[in-house]
Amino acid sequence: MSDRLTGEERTAGFPVLTVLALMAGIFAVGSEELVVSPLLVDMADSFDTSVALMALSVTTYGIGTAIGALLYAPLGDRVSRRVGLAIGMTAFIFGTVLCASAAGPGVFFAGRALAGLATGVFVPTAYAFVGDQIPYRYRAKAMGIIVSSWSISLVLGVPMGSFVGQWLSWRWVFGLLSILGVLLTCVLLRTNSQNGAEGASTVSAEANTASPRQGWLRSAAGVFRTPKVSVYVAATFLNMLGFYGMYTYLGSALQFRFGNGSSMTGIMILLYGLGFSTSFVTGRWADELGKERVLVTLLAGLVPALAVIPLVVHWTVPLVLCLFLWGAMQSLVVTLLSTLLSECSQQHRGTILAFYSFATNLAVALGAAVLGPLFTAYGFSAVGWVCAAITLIAFALSGWAHRRRDAQAPARDGETDQALPAKAAAIDD
């Protein structure tokens, strides 16, 4: 898209309602993804099955999200954003309604799969909508607000889901998410119609002349020729595998510790979420100290943290400190990995981040599935040790990448990106 501002963009104000609607949409799908953790015991009791089996619903959701993103990718630039957002949120509503009304685990899993597919469509469409419909001068601000919804879903969404599950029922959690989805669909359709555009993306001349398969293969080949991309994508997968494997069973371990009727489970998860939200502050420190150096240091710190948390579950003060520190370190690791990958290549940035998203969702899918039998047989401590070992491999990969001195430094592309806001400011003036 052109850097030049149109007359309409110059006079348009910040689209508060649209951004808040997209932000709430990301909050809803983010909460749906992780809210299962503190509800596993209650759901297992309701369906008269095991916690390990119900934890596979996290796997189902992750697989659904990955498949949804891959299936919709060829259509993403050929279908209007309005249609994509409507499809994604409508499927999300039906999925959450299925979960809320499920009489058995089979229907519940079907609902989770449908909600995952919906997330795979809604999230990339929401990001693309920002690029298409938000005026250039507000685009970075809007994207920052929308992306921050993932942190808010951890800080507020999951603990609130835990409290609702304890006070009312786990079914109410999914029912409320479906109601939120209905409200968001109405708001998004209203704001899109007021904008007066369908929001179909602009496709480059190269994309118009090449088939989707040729374009994807060409981009993928370019991605894997880019220095450090494969290393950081692998580190992302391993870090997320360790994170989701641990987080999925954290709620169950806390419920075993505090009891099914205690609100302490939600409070402890809230403390983790508060730690996760600190990346708004710590991100600046990483810029000053060096992103790669800080990433390696944080991954080294996560290894003992994951191993220690199961050991301190029965001591409240050490548990509070460990959960807060875990959240703070994990949030900055996620931020740094996505930032470093985005700086690897300006030309292939979209495809690189698509692989980043796929690696993340694959980790969501495998984390619960792989560690479920381990949790059932050997308990939460064994899960912690395995997740620590997985994170240790991510630390080794990141350390190797940090020591590598490539002839083509990723900073060049980062410098190119930094020049764009200055160019836009000059045009605006």
C-alpha cells in the first residue's frame, strides 16, 4: 500500500470503536484458548472422565487454529475483510455455544475444534484489517492496542473465567464468551458498514500473476534462506511447548492444592497474568541491553523456574514470587522472539510471522497431548522437569544464534522499517 495519505485519512480521527471491537475480539479468542486450564477438574467431574482427557481440548483448539489459518491463507487476500471477520466470529459463537451446552466430551471437543478454526480465520483477518482500513498515521498505535489484548486475556480473561467457573459453573464461562461474540459481530458489522468499504486487501502485481501455490512456495523458500529464521522458529516452538505444557496443568495443580471451591486458583493465575503484562515496561530494557542477549538470559532463567514451580506449590509466598517471575520472563521472551523474527527480513516478514504463528499453535496442540499422560502418571513435578528440559534446548538454540555472526545482519531490515515512520511523519507534515 502507498505511504501517501489520502484526503480522507488526513481528516479521519482515531477509529476508537473499531479498534476496541477488534481488541475485544482478540481478547475473546485469547481467553477461550487458555481459560480451560483452571476449569479442567470441574469439566472432568461434569463429564465423569479424566483431567488428562479434558486437557486434550487444548490440543484440539490449537490444531483447529493452525488448520484454520492454513486453510484461509489462500483466500485471505481475495475475500473482503468484512466477510472474513464475520465468518471467524460467527464460527467462534457456534463453537462456544457447543462447548457450553455439551452433554458429553465428544460435543465439547467438536465445539473447541470449531472455535479453534474460527480463531485461525479471525486473528489474521483482524491484523490485515488494520493495514487496510486504519489511517496510516494511527496504524501502529491501533496494532499495538489490538495485540496487547493477548496479555489482557491472560491478566483478566483467564482469572475471570476461573472465578465464574467456581461461583457459577464452567458452562457459564463459554456461554458468556458466546454472548461477547454476538455483541462483537454486531459492532464489527456496524463499524465496517460505516467505513463504507469492504476491506479487501490490495494484491501486488506479482501476486496477481502467480498462483497461490507458487506464491506460497516462493515465499517459503525465501524464508528458509534467511539467516536465523529456522533457529528462532524452532526456539519459538520449544519455548511455547514448554509454556503451554506447564500452563495447561497449572490450574489443576492449584485446584488440588487449594481445593475445588477455592478462589485462590484464580488469584494465583491472576498473579501470573500480572507478571505477563510487564513486557510493556521491560521491552524498553531489552532494546537498550540488546534483544538477543536478553532473550538468551531469559530462557536461561526460565529453565530453573519451570523446574521449581511444582516444588513450591504448597508454599504460598514462594509460589506467588515464582508465578509472577515466570509470567514476566515468558512475556518478554514471546515479545523478543516475534520481534527478532520480524527483523530477519522485510521482504518475507509476513511469511516469517505466519511460520511463527504456526509454530506457536502447534505447540499449543502438542503441549497438552504430550504431557497429559505424564501428568496423570507422575504428577505436576514431572511436567515441570520435562518443560524445563524443553526450554533448555530453546536456550541452547538461541545462544548459538546469538554467537553467530552473519554477513547479512537482520538489523538492516530493522533500520529500513524504522525509516518508514519518519517518512510517514514527513508526508504528514
